[in-house]
Amino acid sequence: MISNFKQKSASSGNKDLLSRFQKKIKDLDNKKIVLAGVFVLLFMTIGVYRLFFASALTYFSPGGTYSDWYFPARPGYQSLEWTFVPVQDPPSSLAQAGLLHYYAYNFSLVNSNGSVGTGYAGFQTNGIFNGAPEGKVINFSIWGSNGGNSSGLINPANSESGGYQIMYKYPWTPGHKYRFQLKAGPSVNDSLGNWWGLWVSDENSGAVTFIGEQRVPATINGLSSTLWSGHTSMFGEDTHWWQTLNGDVKYTSCRNFQNSAMAALNISANGNILPSSLTKSTNSGGTNTGTNGFKTTNCPVTVYSDANFNVQHNLGYWSVPASNYMAINHWWQLAGFASVRSSTAPRSANINANAGQPLWFYHDVANLGPITASYPLHVDSYHYSASGSLLAFVQTDITSTSTGKGGVYFFSDTFTIPTTATSGEKYCHAIWFNVAGGPGTGPAISPQSCATIN
């Protein structure tokens, strides 16, 4: 009995154990099914995200800035002038990435076309020449030019312009004023066309640099093309677009684009003719489509302007708006004037004189502001060859002085022309003064006054 009872009990226990085991297997199978369902749902969710969200993700490209000036209508102009002020340079990380910002002033000859007679000149923060970075440069090119002269780098077959390209290393200083002048070059003209030269003056130091000259045919499509058109412009370019156009690098934030700012001031033609109107724009928010169909949206950029047709282009991302160079409150201003006379020529801005003749240079500094101006005064002396090349430059510290409101400080000195001077050479003076009496003021230089050797 006991034995049978134990056997029956064991048999019943085994059945219960088996039943519980089978139930656990069934529960496990159900859990596997549920777990598999979870994985399926997860992969479906990822697929839906990629389909509906990733495809809607916006990629960004750098914005560009543009200004256009229109001069009074006339047959054309012999020269063009503009002043660039680097308000802020981009951080070094831009050049380290092999990229650059280019602020270019654009111009075109009368009767130019898309392949001959248009051009640009301006500051590149990291010029690329034959594939190699050159640091800060002035890039000067005229479409269809058939000759070029410069002590800088020359590319006789620029792929963009189809003509000569001059790239001149120029380590500018932020905050300095750089006056560009485009006019007839030292070589003037020959049977193949007219030579157009570019000079840049650092108005803070007085240093004048000849960037180079390019020759352009004097006739284009049978029409005379010897004067500059009365429409000029400027653009600001961020070469991140090299990376973004076809999605080689995908930027999901505008914060990736380094910032810089450049002001363009005192736009003129023929030295004293001012524009009659200005327009400005950006391509902020625009859409780009690469050759492979990749799409990007341009990040926001800005252009400031004032009533005198001055502008400031601001590239890249700014966590706070770029400071406006043109809105700085100048408490007072100085205006410098230089003149010269000899024993045979009356006092004037420019005269002719003979070798060995004594000269008298006069320097007048007027305080045009509302309060007394205190400033160190210097005199800059220049010696030019007959071709216009700068042979010598000397800066002399004269005095530190104060001039009351509305007052004029007068100073003069003498100079004797060397007996070895030859016809066409020039001896020039200018006044350079540091303005130091109010917030935001900066140094300035007067126009040069010259004696040209007979």
C-alpha cells in the first residue's frame, strides 16, 4: 500500500512536473513572439523615421552679400576708386580648413561682354594660387585680359576669367582704411590694347602699393571699350559652398560658418564723382541645388548701409549682430591739406619744378568737429619714378598738438630737389595724424601734394 501509494504519487508528480514544464515552454514561445514583434516594430519605426524625418532634414550653405552702385549717366569713366575697411577678419579655423572669404569690388568696361572686359579686385582672406594657400591677398582679374605685369603672383590663364589673374600678398590690418584706385597702368597702351593698373593705399600708414596691371583689348565686338562703366558692385563670398553644393560636407547648423565683416566706403569715379544710387541684397534663405540634385538652404547674412552709399558686408554666423563700422559716433574730425610752391611756381596742390630747386611744403589741419582735437602729427614724404613706382617713403614725427573747435593748425617745411632728379619724377608730401579725442575715432591721412620734375 505504501509502495503503491508512493508509486502513484510519483506518477502524479511527474505528470504535474511535465504539465508545468510544457506550460513554461508555451509561455516562453509566447514571449519570443512578443519579443520578435517588438523588434519588428522597432525596425519599422526606424524606417518610418528615416523615410519621413531624415528626408525632411535641412542642410545649410553659406549666405552671400551683394551691393550695386550706379553713377550719373555719361559715356564712361577713366578711373574707379573705393575704400575697403576690414572690420573683422574670420578666425584662423577658416584657413585651416582650406577655405576663405572673398570681398570683391566688381567693374566692367563700356561695351564689355560676358567674356571680355569685366573684372574684380578685392581682399581674399586665404588666397589659393595653383592649389596652394597664400594667406591674405589682393585678387585682381579682368576677363579676357591678354597681358599682365606685377611683382606678385601671375596666372596667365585663369580658368574663371579666361585672362590674367594677379594675386598679391597683402597682410592688411583690421580697422585700417585701404584706398583702391583702378586707372590707366604704367604701360598705358599698345597695339594689343589698354593697360589698367591697380594701386592700394593704406590710409593709416600712407604706404602706397602697386598691385599690377592688365591689358584688355581697346575694342570689344568692334566697339570702343576704353572707359569704365558707371555701374559697379561688390560681393561677399564664403567658399564653404565648395563643400556644400553637392553635399560633400553636410552642415545641419549655420553656426558652422565662421564670420567676418568688410566695409566699403567713399565709392567714387574719376576721383570725385559720387554714385547717384545704391542697391543691396543677400541670398539669405535661398535654395541651392547641386549638380547631383542635393539641396541646401542659404544661412542668413546681412548688409548695412548709410545715406552716403557706404556699405558693410557681414558673412557667416553671428551670435549677436555684427558691429556697424559706419554707425560709430565720431566726436570730432580732422581734415588735412597739403600744398607746395617753389621760387617759380605759386602755392598749389601740385606744381612743376626743376632739379636742384628748393620747395616749400605747407600742411594745414582743420578741426571740423564739435570739441578740441588732440593728436600726434606726422609728415609723409614720397619719391616716385616717372612710371609711378614708389622709390622711397619716409615718415617724420613732427609734434603732438591740440586744435580747438573750428581751428586750423598750420605747419610748413622746406625741401631741395636733388640735382640728379630726372624729368617726370615726383616728390610728394602728405600729413598723417592720429585722432585721439573721442570714441571710435581713428587715424587719417591727407591727399598727397606733389612737385613733378620738368
